[in-house]
Amino acid sequence: MKLTTNSLGLVTTNPISTRDLARVAVGGAVGAAVRWGLLETTAGTNDGLAGPVLLANLVGCGLLGLILGRGVGRSARLLVGAGLCAGLTTFSTFAVEVAHLLRDSDPSGAASYTALSVIGGLVMFLLGRKIGGTTAKEATAHGASC
């Protein structure tokens, strides 16, 4: 295994190129902007557990599963996975929302929201991965028959 120093000065086995860094940055900016827009347009309308943060996190998990299931190349994984999905999803805001439920003496709400987020995120990821794998196989089969 060959160790190299990447463009950030970190020792790694996979050097990070400026293009890779740009892909992650652009995807992250788009994902964060989408999340911000979702939160802004739904501000004051969330009285239940299934609010905009949960929606953003579940969509991000599903999208990540989809691209990994499709077996997309490194560039797309960096742009969409490490960038867009990471910018769209937000563990920190989820943690704040759970803390607010606990502060408001709603431990069952906090537990429900936590379970829904974790289990729902895993289910969405697995569903996305299955759909991605199925569509990748279909695309391969159609491409081979042409």
C-alpha cells in the first residue's frame, strides 16, 4: 500500500484531486441549499414528528442508496453522495430537534423521532440500493441486447 499526501496535506492511500474536492463542494452546496429551501418554505408548519428535517434525511438516505446500488463511478459518487446527500441531510439539526423534545419533557416523542429517523433512514437507503441495483441490471440487459 502506497501512502501519498493529498492536496489538503493529509496522508492517504487515495490522493484527493482538486477536481474531486470541487465535485464534493458543488454537490454539498446544492444539497445544503435544497435543505435550507425546504426548511425555509416549511418554517412554522411543523407540529409533528414527520417534519422537513426528517424528510430531507430520508430523501438523502434513499438517494445515496440509489446511486450506490447503480454502481455509479467515482465522480458521481463524490458529487451526489459525498456532496449533495451530505449537504441535504443533517444529523446536527436532527440532534437539536431531539434535544428540544427532551427539553420539553417529551421523551416518548424524542424516542419515536429517533427511531423513525434511524430505522426510516436505513429502510430508505436499502430501498434505494435495491432500486438502483435493479435499474442497473435492466440497463445492462438492455444494452447487451441492442
